[in-house]
Amino acid sequence: MLKLETLKMLQELYIYRSFGFTYYKKRDIAPQKPHISIPNNMNELKKSVLGCFLCDLCKMRKNVVFGEGNLHAKVMFIGEGPGAYEDIQARPFVGNAGVLLTKIIENVLNLKRDDVYIANIVKCRPPENRVPTPKEANMCKPYILKQIELISPHIIVALGNTSYHYLTGDERGITKVHGEIMEYKNAKLIPTFHPSYLLRNESSKKDAYQDMLKVKALL
Ligand code: URA
């Protein structure tokens, strides 16, 4: 139960007691989901995300990293969450992983970074670049789902385990599923390795390259 609901219930019990009640019939109070209204256009959505305080990540962030790129992109890349550079610049994938992602977009897909849309599952940097908790990711998920709906890409590239898992709900690891072409909403979703992983595991680059050739073929 949310803290607020517990407090409200306690307050109610104190009031009953002050009226002389000694017995209170337990009733179920359905936990209320925090109300968030999700705007239906990108500008309003961005404003709403920039003012989001739904999870604890808001306390540590320097900036919200909403996402950027072509609003009519055919390809959308979805990462995990901002790192230190992204947090400072309020832009996704601008650190070392971003340099590699940009090279992949330009050299393998023969596109410009501005041609695609890039966003993350969580919009605020998790401290020490840890993996977002399920609570953080699920709180933020309506935002990425709305971004997908508004952009309506042909292809979604899920970068790494966290992105793939929270988009699809599938628990299988990226080494198992990378390169599979899946139906996702109105798009094809292709999971592949996260660029940060590729920087640490050079040997997976050839697999990631094959995954990107599939993206290119679908374009
Ligand atoms: N890693 C991510 O998942 N996203 C970014 O924006 C940067 C690094």
C-alpha cells in the first residue's frame, strides 16, 4: 500500500475512535495507481516528462533525458537509461556508447543520426549507472510507449537486456534473442547488444553487425 493511503487510513481510524468506535470492519482499499495523464503529442509529452517526479531517480538527476531525433523516423533505438554524460547534456547516447551507436547508424545503416529517433526506458540517470529497478522502469514505461506510438516507427531496435525486457516482458537474455525479428505493436522489433556491452565485449560486435544488416534489409 502506498504511504499516502496508509496515512489516510490511519487518519480515518483515529476519527472513528474519537467517536467512540471500538470495532472497525476491515475493508479492502484497492491500491491506487498514481494518476499520470499522458499527453498525445510530443511537445506536451516532453513537458510532462521534464516535470516528472514519479520515482526516486528524479532526486538525483541533473537533467531529464527525454529522447531526440526524427519524429517521423523509420527506425527507433531504445536504450536502458541515461549515463553521466547524458545526464549532463540532457541528450541520449552522447557518451562512449553513443559514439559507437552513432557509428553503427552511419556506417552500417547508412543513415544519419538525425534520421532515427533515440530514447531510453528510463529518462533519468540511475546512480552509478546501475540497472533501473522494476519500479523505476515501470513508472517510466508509459512515456516510452507513448513515444513509440507517436513516432510509429517501422523498426524498433531494443538495445540490451533492460530495453528488451521492459518493452516485451520477455525474460530471455539478449545473447539468446538478439537478431530475432519480432512483431511489436505496429512495428518489427529487433533486439541487439547494448553498445556499452559491445565496448566491453569486442567479440559480440560481429553478431551485432549481423543484427544491423537485418535492420538495413527491412528498411
Ligand atoms: N546507455 C543507455 O542505455 N542510454 C543512454 O542514453 C546512454 C547510455
